[in-house]
Amino acid sequence: MRLLIILSCNDFDNFTRRATVEAICEQHPNTTIIFFTGIKGYPVKKPSNPEIRFKIFYGFSLGKFRKWRRLELFIKSFYWKSFINGFDTIFLTDPNQDIFLGMINNNKKLAYLIRDPSVFLSKKNFETERKILQRDPHVFAISKGLCKEYLHNYYSDLKLSNITYWPNTADLVVWNYDKYNITPTNQKLIVGVSGNLTDWLDFDLLDYVVRNNPNYHFAIYGKNELTGKALKDFENLLKQENIRYYGYVPFKKIPEIVSQWKVGLVLGRKDTEYSIYWGNNKIYQFTALGKPFVAYYHNDEYEKFGEAAFLANNKEEYSEQIKRAVEKSFDKNFQRYCVQRAKENSNTIRAQQFISAITESTKKT
């Protein structure tokens, strides 16, 4: 099977995505990567393994000159179509890659990755995702909610023959427990949150747990994308003495920061439709560094983590679970238990699952 994976220009900025795609390439050497970017767009990071084959497709009119996009695609499609159809299977990883559909022959195997529910991102993304799904690709979705409820709720009119649950993971080379001096005696009682701060996060919950756990230091890292009431709530929250917002930190610095925590928090609201579809990648990173995490029971994504997941149904339970998680985190054997849960969901295993699933579905066609 000759496999082509089409990526966005910034996908390799993400440790997890890069590690998983590279693992696929290493396990299935007959794989090529395409990065798609604007001519003056985002700088593309190359694979860390020089033996991995890749190409960069440049688009001139991807930004403010979108009215020329059709003409540009028409001109470039002569080369792109010839190149793309030299492969047996094409894996699209973003709804905006619908522009390649007209270049892919119908006899080619098509796969598509659902990372987020496009209906919540933009009308355009939802429309382009529908175009891709109309081709009946092999769908790989990062959460059980996306596999079941999301596809049923928004695409029940489409025929989808192959749907595979393909959850998130962590790059265990980057999120390496043995790399850091993680011992019970050299750590402050830090409870942490990492990731972009959006209006979907539950700051009422965070306010409650901060007020009810004065002996812990709550550390917040991530780009602030808050608006309106959520922003005001967050600013008021920061007036408390045992919480601090450290701002945006580059990805490569986050593992060392998380290694100093006792517990990681998942703060997504549980009373929204989005929570059904959520596939959080932070929980894989926390456990890879031997950290338990506390979360509302959003969906079935946490079951694979066993005792490393401290789950709650309300804010009172959530606060108590933080205390239990902190107490448990001093146990070196428990830290190793958390790491083992991450290893069972490594990027290498995700690559194996992808290759196995796509190979099996190819045999059926």
C-alpha cells in the first residue's frame, strides 16, 4: 500500500501529531507526507527522521486573495493530481483539505481524520467536512463521542462504511518520565492547568476549587483566548493568592513545567454538547510524566486510565478528588502506574492501530 498523508503547515509544531505521523512512516516505509501552506505562509518543520519522504505544496492565494483560488487550483491541479494519484491511499487530516477531492480518483482509498467537531468551529469547516464525508472515506475519530454521537447527529444521511476510534496520545520521547527528577520530596504542592484558555472552560469550577484548597498553588499556562464574562471571571479569579497565570509558554518548555506539578486538571464544562465529543490530549501528557488528573466525567475517554483518572460529577466532588489525587501522587509506584497507562496509548501503538485499520479496510474494497 502506497500511503499519502496530507498535513497542514503547522501540524509538526504539535509534538503528538508529529510523533504519531513519523511513527506511521517508520512502521510503513511506503509513506509520503505532504505539507500544504501558503507561499508566504507558516514555516514548515521538517520530519526529524531524514529518511521520511515529504513534499511541500505551496498555494499563492490561500490568504486574502481567495477569489483567485479556483484558477490557481485549476493550474496546479495538473501536477498535484498526477502526484496524488500515484498513491493507493490518501489520508486527509483537516476539513480544509476538501480542495484535493477533485484531484483524487474515485478508485483511490480515502481516509479522513476528525479531531474536532467541525460544526462548532465554523460553517465553512462544517460544509467542507460534509464534502469529504460524502466520499465515504475511512473515518478516524479521536473520541468515542465523535465516532458515535457526532457522526449520527450531523451526518446520519451519509453512508460511512468504516469508522475507527483512534484516540489521542503523547510523544513519550518528549513527555519522558525518566528525563526529569520526579521525586516525592522535591516538589511543591502544585496543581496545574495547561492549554489554550477558551470560553468553554469552567471557571466557576476553578474558582470553587481554588478557594477550597488554600494549601495548593494553582498554576495556569496557556494562550488567553477568553472573551466577555469568562474573561472577567478569570481576572477576578487571579486576585486570589494561591493561583497564578503564567501566560503562553512554547510547547517544548511545557513538559519540564508539568513535571513539577502534583496533579493536572481538566476544566472543560460538562453541561455542553461539545463535552460529549471532546478528546483531550493533555491527559496523555500528564500521565506520561507520572501525574494523575482530575476531571468531570465528560465521556468514556477516561476509562483507559484506570486509577490515574480522578473523576467527579459536581464541584464538591471535584475539589475532594484533587485532595485524593495529591495524596496519591507521592507514591512512586503510583507514578509508574500512571506512566504505564500512557505507554499503553503511545504514538507507536497509535501508528500500529492506524496501519492495521487502513490495511484491513483496503482489503474489503
